[in-house]
Amino acid sequence: MRKDYEIFFKHIKPQSKVLDIGCGEGEFLEILKNVYSCHAYGIDIESERVASALSKGLSVVQGDADKELQFFPAKEVAPEAFDYAILANTLQAMKHPKETLEQARRVSKKTLVSIPNFGFYANRLQLLLKGKMPVTKQLSYEWYETPNIHFSTLTDFIVLVKKVGYNIDYSYYITDSGVPRRFSPSTPHMANLFGRTGVFVLS
Amino acid sequence: MNQNTQEFFFGPSHRKVEIGDFITLCKNSEITLTSGAKISNFPVAYKTFGKLNEHKTNAILVCHALTGDQYLLGEHPVTGKPGWWEEYVGPDKPIDTNKFCVIVPNVLGGCMGSYGPKNINPKTNKPYNLDFPVITISDMVKVQHILIEALGIKKLASVMGGSMGGMQVLEWISKYPENVNSSIVMAASAKHSAQNIAFNEIGRQAVMADPDWCGGNYIAEGKYPSKGLSIARMMAHITYLSEAGLQRKFGRKLQNKSELSYGFDADFQVESYLRHQGMSFVERFDPNSYLYITRAMDYFDLAEDFGGSLALAFERTKCPVCVVSFTSDWLFTTEDSKQVVRALSASSSDVSFVEIVSDKGHDSFLLPDESLAKTISGFLSKLEL
């Protein structure tokens, strides 16, 4: 299983109600539903991915997260609100990541995020030594064809989630060899250098 | 419960065709329609495909569109053509009749055996024609609800339909949520748009402007408004397709000729195609039914019954709802579907939505489409019967 998913599952209670924002073909939703008996819902912008998720019997809405989430009720007024909103490796591909985070916070009790770290040392070296935009295993696209349109470092991301009004309950970074480690968001420097991905539990 | 046959007139030649499989409802009671008119002791024609299980938990109600009917599978008794949803229903099809029992009633106001303007008014012994009460989508569904009850089904495994059928599905999940386990709404809307009302109005005016319509009494007069109904159908048919689809299929190709005639014959294939569509339609569809059913669509505005709030309309909806739109459908647009999806999201319903890429316009839900097939079968796979 993907390392960020492994961390997510440590923090998701079985049978809870979960919204996967940018759910793709629903691979995470399937595990949520079939293994953890969660009430799993998804949203994704791309028709073929949604059709594929629906063909698996999942509940997915096709749409732009930053547009459609505003129609969901706020957690304060809806007893059926989502226990968790998931942003698994998708925020960097959103047109309006700040708005998406704000909406995720509005509709869910906790938000779980994984995000690639542009500040990862290999990225920094490529830019510093070659003078070229980083192309790595994780960020494998050339700059002109990448679906990832909003790059941030873990430090940048921590600034944004605080601006949006979140508390950071847990923060992890995943090293190049795939090892997850916890770090303190007040001292993110090592994580920001050695984490290829950051994983956050926000409330 | 009666199961026998009735005879009806079809087309300009007033051809008599026997229509079977109907049930008489409200024999000793009456229901009040939206207009305030009361009806009782009326027939509803319906077909079933597949077997109802012991506990009657595997029934799927399919609601047909404006000019559809209960002949979803098998040979149509009037046209002799195959059913209108053969692609999606049958053994091992997305709606698997080995597993589900599919029930398709002809709508109230229809012309394939259900209570409609060409039924005989017992007071005059003549067809009702325009004395038939004006009906609404809500009335159609009310009658379907009574039918389901009469069949002993407490909860439908699913209700589904496209276009006007989708309107009926929305009515079902809003007004009778306790009787529905899941639903699929295709190429539909929670209210008829100004543009759609406008198209319907042209269709009705074309029928009524035909002198052979005879104020609705064409059967008694031995006439038939073929021209009017055919023009209505030609115009409506364009709205079911898309510009790109028409271009792909016909372009500017000429019909059985190599040069323009410099006259008003059908020079272009698209003209000839539309004329054919119009002419074959009049053979099977009743002109007065066309007036009544288009009117029912125009009157549909689900939110209006709930103080203008569509979210309130779905407040009691708890079943999974799958909404499907098609990219090239300009009659019931993706935006129309999104309004429904947003209202369902607002009421914390279990809603799914996909906009399927197709250049086949509004009619896409009737045509073979792999994405639609997968969506339907995937959605039905999660049902526990």
C-alpha cells in the first residue's frame, strides 16, 4: 500500500464517513469501503476516472473540488457531515488549493493531507547544480506537461494550513527510502530537506 | 386485477392494435390529480422482464421518456421494432434480468394502453380527447406508486429513467423515499427550462395548427393530424441530437442524387432523415397524448413543491442516487444535472455523478455507450437485495 495511505489508516476510525477529494479511480475509497467499512465518498474532476470509480460501485461525484464542495453542508449544521476529508497527493494539482483546503475544513471534522515536498534535497540539488526544474521519481513530469501546477515545500504548506485556520494534529514526512517519520511543525527543517512527501492530520 | 387486452387506434389509417398486459387501478377509490381533477377505475399498461423474487426485493422500475413506452425489450406491437433499451436490459446486461425484475409502465396520459386521451370516456362512449384532465409528472408517479403497491412491492431495488423518465425518478426519490432503495437519473433536470418549454410549445402548435387535428377529435372525424405531429417530431428530433453528431452523420451529403434540385424536395440526407423520423412517429404516437405529455414536462418544477428549495425536496432522500449527464446534451445539460447533484449534496445524500463524453446529444442514454453500461452495472452491483 502507498505509504501515505498507511499513515492515513492509522488515523481513520472504521465505519466513519470519509470524503476523498481528487479520488481518481477510487483505489483509496475501495480500501476504505471494503476493509474499513467506511461510508466512502469521492470527488474527481475527470470523467473517465469517475466512470471507472462508479463501475466499481463507489459513490463519486464528478466536479471541480473548489467549486462543488461549497454545496456540501458545513460540519456545524450537518450531523451527517464527513468525519474525514482526504487530500491524497492531489492538492498540488488543484487550481485553487487554498479554497479547496478551506472547503475541506468547512465540511469535515478532520482533514488528512499528503503532499509532495518541493523542498526535498534532490529537488534542491537539481535546481542548484543543473539549473533545471526537478524531475524525480515522484515528480516525474517535465515542467510543460505536469498536472502538478502548485508546488510547495513542507514549510510553505505549514504556513498555508495555519492561514486557513487548521490545527496540525500530526505531521509526518516520508523519506526517499519510504520510511515515515514524525516531525514537529514548529521545526520542519529536517523534514523539509529529507522528506519527499509530507503527511498531515489537520483539524 | 385484470390482465387482458384493449384495442387502440394507431396512425393516420386508424389501424387497430391490441395492447396487452394492463391492470385496472383504484377500482373502488379515487385519486386527486395536481390539477384538482379526480380519476378512478383506470388502466395502466405495463411490462415486466425477469422474475420477482420471493420477498419482492429485486424490482427495478424503469420510467420511460416522452415518446417511450413499456416495450423496453422485445418486438413493439405497433412498429415491429426492437425495444428502446435493449442495449442495457436483459440477461447478463448492465440491468441483468437474471437478477432483477424490471417493471416498465406506460405513463399516465400515454398512448400505449395506460389511461390517456384516447381511452373511452364511459359518460360519452367516445375517446376523452381534450376532456382528459391535464396531468403532471407528479400524477404519473403517483399512479406508478399505486401500481407498485398493487403488485405487492414495498421497496423498489431501484428506480431509473432518462429525460422525462429522469424527472419521474426525481419525483420518486423526493416524494416516496421510503419505497426506493436506489435510483439512476439520466439526462434529466429538476425543472423544465424556458428553452425546453419553448420547443414543446412549437410542437404542440404544429399539431393543433393541422386542420386534421379537428380540435382533438380526429378519431371521431376519421382524420389524423399527420403533418402537424410529424413536424413536431422533426423539430423535437433535432433537439435530441447534437450539432457535431448531425455533422458527423450527414454533413452536407445529398440524398440519392449528385446535384442540387434547386427546389424544395429533400435534397440533403438530413432532410430526408428528419422526414422519415416524422412519418414513422405518426404511425405509433397519439397526437393528443403528445400534447398532454409535453405539457406535463413543462409543468415540472420539483423545487416549487418545497418552497423553491431543491435541497428541501431531497431532505428525506436517503437512497444512493446516480446522476448521469452527457457532454453534447444541450436539451438537459450537465448544468441541469449539477443542480440536482448539488441539492443532493446539500442534503447529505449518497450521490454520484458522471458527465459522460458523447457527441450523440440528449439521446445518448438510449444508445450504446460503454461508460454508461459500466456506470449502471457498477451502481447496481452495490445493492443488497
